[in-house]
Amino acid sequence: MTENIRQTLFQMRDEEYRDFQIKLIPGIAPETVIGVRTPDLRRYAAELYKSSGYGQFLKELPHRYFDENQLHAFIISEIKNPDICLNEVNEFLPYIDNWATCDQLSPKCFTKIRENLLINIEEWIRSDRTYTVRFATGMLMKHFLDENFELKYAEKAAEIRSDEYYVKMMVAWYFATALAKQYESIVPFIESRRLDEWTHNKAIQKAVESYRITADRKEYLKTLKIKVKNK
């Protein structure tokens, strides 16, 4: 099964897109990138899910190619049974080694399991794996910033401390999005400098770039940037 899937991926290869992708994902080994466009991967994942022809593929970890990891993420995102989906996510997370695969993993069924998802998010946030923590933060942003928002969820995000760029960037993205959706509740986190200096400033930068935040709020946020002293 895995070999058949791999052959199909190579048949969908786009060399120009492959070169473009390699530049976007620092640290990924070029020889592991096949170069399948994302819409094609999504369609193929949906086909495999509908035909139930993916079980063995999900079990054969680690994968050899980046595109196989992408396909794996898209297949999991299609799974409708929340318990099975969570199990597959937990099996896959330790093998995610780049921001693109991490961010493509977004199960649709997670909207149905709020409490259970929160329990898992708390575990993922405590992980020592960069992309597990990034994934947890992304899930907080996707599922708990709208009608399900509570201040304690923002507290969880604010408590994250990491030297990893891709964790810090996701935390900044979380707070920029939170400022757009829950401004009155979130701006005190910025005013009281609850985040590390780099993440604080990056969150403000992203918020200022957002079309969802009013001009007057953007001007106020600019005044809250931390001036970095020259060392």
C-alpha cells in the first residue's frame, strides 16, 4: 500500500513547485521533497479516506518523504470518529519535523470534542517537542478564540516559554489573532508584557498588519512595542 501511494505521489510531482517548497521550509532535506502541490495532496487524501485505503500507510512511520507526511496530515484531518482521530494525531505528532506539516494537521472532527481536546492540548503544550507545542497552540487558536473563548485559555498560551522560533511564532500568531477576536480580554496581556520580548513585539506586528483590527487600536498597540536595546 505505501509503495503504491508513493508511486502515485511521484506521478503527481511538479519540479518547479518542489524547488519553491524547499525554499519555504528551512532545515528540510531537499531529497525528501517530492513536490506535490497542496490541492492535489488534499484531493488524494480525500480519495484514500473514502476508499479506506490508508490504514497501513498511517502505521508505517516514520515516512521517507515530506509529501508523505503532508498526505498523512490531510488523511487524519478527514477522519470523522473523534476517538480514532485523536489516537492518530498522538501517534503522528512525534514524527512531525516542520512547520508546514504541523499547520496542515487540522482535524475537522475536533469541533465536536471540546473537553477532550482541551485535555490533550494541555498535554501537548507540556511536550518537549517543538511541533507538538506549536500544534497545541494552533488548536487553542482555531477552536477556543470564538464562542468557546475563556481567559484561562489565553493564560495557557501566555505561559509557553521556548527558544524555538516556530513555537514563538505560533504564540505570537495566537495573540495577534486573539487581539482581533477578543481585544478587550487580550490587550492586558500585551500591556503587562506577559510574553517574552520577541514574541510580544511579533504579536503586535502581526496585529498591526491585520485587517480585522481597527486603526485606533493599531496605533495604541504600536505604543506598546518594547524597544530593543542594542547590545
